[in-house]
Amino acid sequence: MKKRTLLHTNLLVCAIIVVGFLITAVIGYKANWDVFEKDVEQVSDLTMESISHQIDSNFTKPVNISLTMANDSLLKGFLADEEDHLEDEDFIKTMREYLDAYRVKYDYDSVFLVSTRTNRYYHFNGLDRVLEQGNPENDWYYAFLEAGEEYSLNIDNDEAAKNEVTVFINAKITGQAGEIMGIVGVGFRVDTLQALLREYEEKFDVRAYLVAADGTIEISTDRTGYEATDLFEDSQYAQLKDNILQSGEGRQAFWYGEQGAKGYLASQYISNLGWYLLIDHNTADLNRQLTLQLLGALVVLVVVVIFVLLTITGIIRKYNRQVVELTVAREQEHQAAFVKATEQLYENIYELDITHNRAASEATEAYFESLGAPKGTPFDEALRIISEKQIKEEFRQQYLDIFSPERVLEAYQQGTENLRYDFQISTDGTNYYWMRINAHIYTVTEDGSVRMLVYRQNIDAEKRREQYMLDRMQQDSLSGLFNKAATREHIRSMLKSPGPFAFFILDIDNFKQVNDRFGHDIGDKVLLDFARTIRSQFRESDIVGRIGGDEFIAFLPVRDREAAEKKAQELTAVLRREIETDAGVCKIAASIGVALSPQSGVDFESLYKNADIALYQVKKKGKNRYAFYPNEP
């Protein structure tokens, strides 16, 4: 009977240790895994957005250049006279110099021209070959002739440049009757895009792919469309192929787990390329590491339990009176080890008795006292003291709303066991950093009270990384101002506040002539100077953005129409300027359309439309001035 009692006692003690350890480990594991999943999703989505923006920037310029060449009357004249100069070396030399000039000016790896009359392939090094039908190397040419698109992209080896794998942007040259006279295009080495993808892969530990509509990898860090590799064939993504490739638009995301791999796959359709951008964040290695760590902890736990069991049994037999003391000592040692291990993950850990509105341990009470709450202060009062002394003002009320005793009990009664809140906190009242609180609510069986374990984690680095990526997404790559989408959203947000406001549309007069006369490089310099000048005329809190081409928007609160008109006069004067360039002096001026809110609209679309009408009136009257909508004050 005595041995049976001893055995039951030991089993009970060990069971308590095991259950307590497992509950805490599972809670911590689940909380960390939830945070990890959200981090994976955010990093993958932001990476995809950034790569998509970079790709769009990389392809817009070569597409525009190919289309510009396709509409060049000089090039059309070359093609019209080609049959009269088939053996004329001077004619071929002129053609080569024309193509090479574009190659050198825009720093492309390849510039070519194909005549549909002779199928001759001209390269920046001269006449390369005749594209004969039936040769697989020339399939792209004949397929494009049959297609209805104005331009297309393809990845192929450049036979005229040592068979380097190249991304070609091809455009059709049409005559006055609509006939196709030829195909012209530019190309750049595929390793340019591969380097871009590799940079993001190494920085954010992801895999990036550009995939055609049939699933073929067009570009990745180790594959190109020239090799015709199907990304979805016999891979962990096989079951996702139809879901991704049949959408044709928008953005999708999936968690997958096939063929021993597990991870998060985000996709976005890039319409101007006809390709899909896929970002894969494989979490299989981390899953295995976490599983091994958990199994390792369980093995250690089993060993510790066996050791404790044998030790307690021996001590009870020899020293019956010391059983309780030894058990407590072992329990305290175990808890200390657990707390030490947990504190490596969290800044502070404390326990609260929600039912009785108080700290649940001496350590928690001492922590509250260190923050200025006198000993014995009720939890809800200590909460207010902490929020006033440490938490940034805009986060205080929500902090109190989430963690006040009555709200915690209400959430627990509705089935919520875990709470989380991110906010900014300071220890000196000046320098704030981001903090995350994870709280687990549970019931103590002994007295039925509701308790809450609170874990405080410093997430400042994570938040700063997110803000950096968000800023990059909102920025126009050339001017550094807000891009179109960000400008629209910021204006909509500001319109929620009471007005009045002024909405300016600014347009560079005769900007196309600047590009035609001085070239696109000088045009870009003019745009940058124009953007900087506009930005300097407004306050930091005012919204200034570039919404496309040479069109800019500014939005700001104003006192009245007179103040808005004064600002329009100042802008007209300061934007009438001369810019020194290597090609000479470039004179620019601006036309400005202005709409006031609420008189001319209370939403972005109405204000944009009415300001644009005013801008149109300025253009009709000779430009280099401003106008309001409507004209009457």
C-alpha cells in the first residue's frame, strides 16, 4: 500500500511537470508560428510588389523605344528602298549605323531589323542572315507576323551576338496601307533580369520566377525561356497550376505542402508582358528545424522526468520528511530554466489575475511597481499608469480597450483565448520603438479564476523593414514623388478631414518637343528638375505626386480661393525657367488646372476631372498660365 501511494505520488508529480511544460510549449509554438506565417506572407507580398514595379520600369522603356523605331519615317524609307540596294554595301552600312546608334544611345545589347520583303535580318553589326521559313530558330519571326499584337516579347539566343540568351522586344513596322514592312526591336541580356531576381532572393530568402501562360519558366535565376522548362511539372506547385494560370489577372496567394516541400506561393499577372510573377517562400527547412527542436525538447523532458521520478522515489524512501522540500526545489529549478529560455524570445513575461483585477505573482507586481504603480494597485489602474507613462498617445486608448479587465473577460466569454496588439512605447518619453503584446487567457481550475499570461516582444526592426518596403511601393521611380496609386489614396484620406482644399494638376508645356529635340535622357532630367521644383513649393504635409508622363498633382488645405490663386501664381512663375543641359538650354513652362473642394467636388475623381477641365482651358488659351474650375470665383 505504501509503495502504491509512493508510485501514485511520483506519477502525479511527473504528470504535472509534463503537462505544464507541454501546455506552455504548445502556446509558445503556436504564437511564434502564427507570427512567422504573417511575416512570410508580408515579406513575400512586399517582395512581389517591389519586383513587379522594377520589372515594369525595366520593360516600359525598351517597349517605347521599339515602338518609336517602328514609327520612324527614316527607317520606313530604308525598307521602301531596300530592294534597289540589295548588294549596296553603303546602304547596309547606313542601316548598321542607324541600328548601332540606338544600341549605343540606350545601352542595349542588341538592336535589329527584319525586312518582310526580303526576310533579311539586319543587326547593329551589319547584315546577319536571311530568315528562312521552316528553320526553328526563325519561328518567332513568322509567328509574330501572324499575330495581331503591335509588339511582343520573346527570349531566344542572339545568333548575331555569340548566341547569348537575350530578351527581345519586337515591334511591327507598318506602311501607309497598313501592310507590315518589317519588324524592329531591341534586346538586353537575360542575366540583367536574373541579377534583379537574385538580389531579392538573397535579401529576403525567397525564389522568384517569371512564368509564361503555359507554365514555362521565362526567367529565373537559373532558367530561361530558351530552355523551355515547365515550372509545374513534377513539382510541389503542380496542383496550383490551374488556379494560377487560369486567372489571367490580379494577385493570388497559396500555402502549399506537396512532395516534402511546404511554403507560401504568391503570384501576380503582369499584363504588359503576358507573364506571371511567382514568389516562393519555402518553409520546409524551418518546419523541420522546429519539429526537431520540439522532439529534442520532448526527449530531454522524458529524460528529466525519469531522473526526477527515480530521485524522488529514492529520497522519499530514505528521507520521508524532505520529500516536499525536494519536490518544490525541483519544480522551481524547472520553472527557472523555462523562464530563462522564454525570456530569450520576449522582453517581459508576466501573469495577471483578471477575475480579481490584480497581479497574479510577485514578479508581476514588482514589474508594475517599477513602472510607477504603487504596490497593491488594481490591474486596471496600473494599466492606465503604464499607458500614460510609456505608450505613445495615439495607441493608448486602443491599448486600454483591449487589455482592460472587463474587455478581457468579455473576449474570453466569446471564445477568444489569445489577444495581440502592436504599438509604440518609450522608456524615456522621447524615443519610441515598436512593441508587440501576445496574451493568452485561461482558467485556473483550483479557484476558477480567469488568468492572462502576457508576453512583450520588441518588433521594432520588423516594423521598420515593413515601412521601408511600403515607402518603396508608394514612390515614383524617376521623380521620387508619390506614384499615381499612392497619390490617389493619400488624397482620399485627406479628404476625410474638413476642408477647404485645393487640387492642382500641373503639366509641362510642349514636353514632347523637349524629348524630340533633346532626347529622352534630357527629358528625364527636365522631369526630375520639374518634380523637385514643385516639391520645394509645398509643405511636407502637402501631397505631391507624379501620375504619369509629364503630369503632376498637388493637393493641400487652403484658407480660401484667394490663397489657392496666390499659390497658382507662384507655381506659374517658378516653373517658367531655363534648364542647362549638355545639348543646350531647355526652356520650360507649366499649365495648371485648379479645382477647389468642396465647391468643385468632395472626392478624388470629381476633383481630378474638374481640374483637368480647367487645364484643358489653359491649353486652349496658349499655355503657361493657370485656370480654376469653374472660371468664376
